[in-house]
Amino acid sequence: MDALVIKRPESMNCAARRLRVLGAVQGVGFRPYIYRLAQQYGLVGWVLNDGEGVFIHVEGCLQQLHAFTQAIEPNQPVLARVREVRVVQEHMLAQPAYASFGIVSSVGVGRKETVVPADSHVCEDCLVEMFSSVDRRYRYPFINCTNCGPRFSLIRALPYDRTQTTMTGFAMCAHCLREYEDPGDRRFHAQPNACPACGPQLTLTGPTGDVEQGDAAVATVIEALAAGKIVAIKSIGGFHLAANARDGAAVDLLRRRKRRDAKPFAIMTATLESARRYVQCDAHEGEFAVLARPAHRAASQAAARVTDSDCTWQSEFGRDAGISTASLSFAAGPSTPGLGDDQRQCVRASDRLPQ
């Protein structure tokens, strides 16, 4: 158990309470959140994941127990979606049975009805680290924390723990393990936590096998895009087919190979500012940085066409803001945007914004 020493509550009006939290509450930093919330209210006990969601046992004075319970849903982590907080048991205590609060091992028995969390776009904190030359995760395409990164794509079984994901084969280095065990760190109990020293590596594979790794792979892909080639980027949840959006021949080739003569592609740019060079954003541009960060619609600007083959007959097309840092690695490199086909993220011009 990861224990945080907290002063025992006074025995007067002391009680034990067990709570069941239902919804999208696994893989979203919910246990670390409950850990910190218990610390805030001076409570002791434990929290765990099980097949139904998150289960909490807390002990302390009744007033603090009530305040703790009421605070769970309003202050939930950004990726969480709490459906219900239910008190399943409560009884008075002469003295608390625990001296601290901790995160305990998950329980895999019983019903498995919890919501599997969706993959999430990279958060702003991780982006700052990724593009900081002094950070140990500089340009690491698989950067993540409790607030972002892959979830659904990694999970093999529930409850959600590292051993139940595809990350089980990557043992954390000493630096990552310290972050994982530190309640004050945003990677506290982040199951996909990794870095260049201990995590997955980016690899460019050609017809004859592995060609390049790491930054060399990114540089080679950028050169290939500039030369009019089509690149398949294995992103979160599937493959992203990319071509240089300023190269009409490359776009036409992608259309022929995909047999996609009319359906619009999405344009991937590293930032919203760079997108404004090619499109005139509509009144909803404030939604572009929303949680899911999918492809979104933008009204085309005739004076800033991307390619004749893709824009002359369209009034609207989508911008892919890059749900994965692997995609962002390439989007941030070329001086021209990439035109991508990610069937899970791209939308028709007439479609509503994805939920």
C-alpha cells in the first residue's frame, strides 16, 4: 500500500463509510484524486479499482466524511465522468482502524461493469515537456500523465492496472517509478508512465524491415512527406495515412489508393495558429482545444488554398489537431501541413462536431 501518514481523527462522532463510484473512473487518475481528497479532509482508509468502478473505505469524523463525499463529483479529474457516488455502508467507530490513507491493490473478482476510458489527447503540461530541450522527455512521442494519453488502446482487461495493459512489458526506470509513487506528482499512479529510457520507442519500418528509430525516424518521415510520399503513422487506436497537403499529386495518389474521390480529408497542423494560415476559423474555434481533440470543421479561405484537388470544390474541411504525440512529432516538423486520413477522427464537412 502507498501510505500517507495522516493524524487520526478524534474518536467523537467517528465513523467508517464505504462508497461506490460508478462511471468512467478507471484510467483517469481517480484513485490518486481520492488519495489527495482524503488527505485534504484528514481521513484515513483506502481506495481501489474493481470490476464495477472505484471502491472507497474512509474513516473520520462525520462532518469531514460528509464533506468528502459531497466533494467527489464536483472536483473529479478532467478525464473522469462520474455517473453516481453511492454510500453502500456506514457505521460508527470508537476509534479509527487505520492510521493512514492508501491506494491498495485492485480487486478483479465479481461483475465487470465499469466504463472503459477513451484515449485522450496530449495535455498542455506534457506538450510543454515534450518540446522543452532540457526535459528528459524531450521529443518523446509516447509522453503521457494521469490527465492524458492512451487508455482504451492499452487495456487488455479490467480493473485498470499496468499489469492489465500492453505496458506490462515495460518496467519503469527509477525516475519514472519515483513519479509514479509521488502523491504530489501528476504521474502519480499513471499506468502508462514511461520515458525514452524505459518506454516504447518510435520505429520507422519499410518494405524490408526496421529502417530508423527515434528522431532519425521522424526526420526520414518528414523528408518522405516533402518528397510527395504517403506515410502510415500507427497512432492511438489505428493508422493515420498522411501526405503533404500542399502536394496535389500526393493527395491525388492517396485519394486513388483509398478510393476516396469526394469525401474530405482532414488537415493536420501542429497548432491552431498555423491552421489559420490555410483556413478561416469559424465562431466555434474555442472548441478546438476541447477534451477529445478530434478533427474539427473550419470554413475554407479561398485565398489560402491548400491544394486545388482538395479545396476548390469544398467550402469546409477538417483540421486534425493531433490526438497523439506521435502524430504531433511529424506535424511539428515539416514547414507544410500534412493531409491525413484517420477514419476514426476525420469528419465530413457536413457532419456535426464529434462528441
